[in-house]
Amino acid sequence: MAKTSTGDCGTWNAEVASLNGRVLRVDETEYRCEEHRSRASMNKTQREITSDRTVAIAAHGEDALTWLVP
């Protein structure tokens, strides 16, 4: 898989449904996102992604996302 970057489109499973969205940023350090702690590191980056449907922001690892080809 090619390295993902800001603006890439992806889909992921949420509690209620499958959501689509865009990557806001790729994180390599631990940080807080909407009251949750991201466990990002240099070896396991996290993508901060916003949903097209709900405009919510979430952090997901590479394995939780499926990338959509434009």
C-alpha cells in the first residue's frame, strides 16, 4: 500500500454503519482527539479522519481503513 496523506479518501466501519471520509492529518506521535487518546507512533501511524456524513472526527490505524480510489 502506498503511503497515505492528507486528503485521501477512505471508508471504515463505525458502530452503526460504514462511513466514508477524508484524512485530515497523519500522526506519528500520541495525542488526544475528542476526549480519546490516540496511540500513534513512528511504527504505527494513526489517521485523523472526518466523516462526510456526520462531520465527526476520529483517529484510526491503517488496518481499520479501506482506501477509495478517486
